[in-house]
Amino acid sequence: MPAQQPSGTIQQRPATTTTNRTPTKSTYRPKVANPNQTVSSAAQKELRRQEQAQPSYQQTTPNILAPVAPVVKSYPTAIPIPGKPGWVYNPYNNNPVVIQGIPSGKTVLDPQDPNKDHKFKVP
């Protein structure tokens, strides 16, 4: 049977040594010009506030996946042929084109023009 110690005394634990111990919680170290200089708690709070106020990487980069507005190409308006209703001159090559029955403002293409990019608007 072990001997009992009198009440009110504290037992000493054996000393243990630890090696390669990594801290579980990071500590804040304020930036100071002189590493031996101490910084007040008010200065530490101000430094933390300034670090948090700096924009993050995501805030400073543009959103490259944002939708792009479609490019609206404006086409020239054809010139009406005087005395011939329903006829216009192609503004690219001045060939006469029949546009009878096509509403004003509509974009059309001259069927005789080999360049399919030469679209124009009906006056």
C-alpha cells in the first residue's frame, strides 16, 4: 500500500522535455524599424487595421470573364436614284440595286457585289 501524503501538499510532476515543437497558434509580430524597439498596443492595432484595409489580389484584378458588349457595326446608307422609286446606288461601287418592297433602315446586300461584307442600309 502506497504511503499517503499529508493533505495540503502539492506533488511535483517530473520535468518533461520536448523537441521540434511547432506552435499551434500564430502570433502577431508588428513591423518595426528597430527589432529591439517595443510597440504599444495602440500602434499594433493601427498596423493590423492598415494591413486589413489593403485590397486583396481579387479586388485589384479585373474580371476577365465579364461579358463583352457586342460590337455594333454601322453600315453606310444607300443613295436613292432620282426618278426611279425602289432603286438605289450601292455606296461601295455605285451599281444600281433594286430595293422595292424592303423597309427603310433595313440592312441589305447587293446580289451583284462579290464582296459579301459590303452591306448597306436602305434609305
